[in-house]
Amino acid sequence: MLTLFWIVLWLALLALMVAAAVRLHARRKELAASPVPRIDDAAIMVILEKGELTVDDEPLDLREIDEREERFWSESWDEPEEW
């Protein structure tokens, strides 16, 4: 009976390891497929000439950022417990 326990335990651990490896592989594949802006020689020349480089990303919504920051800092925090 104890042997059966160890076999089931090792099979469960093996299944968890396989699931973690598959998830890690999928996450790496997803990150590799995401478009990362690359800086090439033309972009470096633009930086040297203008001092800045603009990309086609959406601009940040500064009002929304400020609202979220204010909401974050206005939250109440639990005081640390005294020992």
C-alpha cells in the first residue's frame, strides 16, 4: 500500500512539472511573438538629429494616470501590528 502511495505521489509531481513546463513554453512563445520596437540605424540617426524618437504607439492618457494615482494614494492602509 505504501508503494502505491509513492507511485501516485511521484506521478502527481511529474504531472505538475509537465504542466509547468508546457505553461512556461507557451508564455515564452507568446512573449517572443509580441511586437517589440527595434531600434535600427535610421532610428539612431533620428535620435541624433532631433534628440527624440517617436513611435506609432498610442499616447498615454495623463488624466487617467492621474486619477488612478490619486485613487491609489487615497486608499486606507492597515497599520502595522505592534509586537
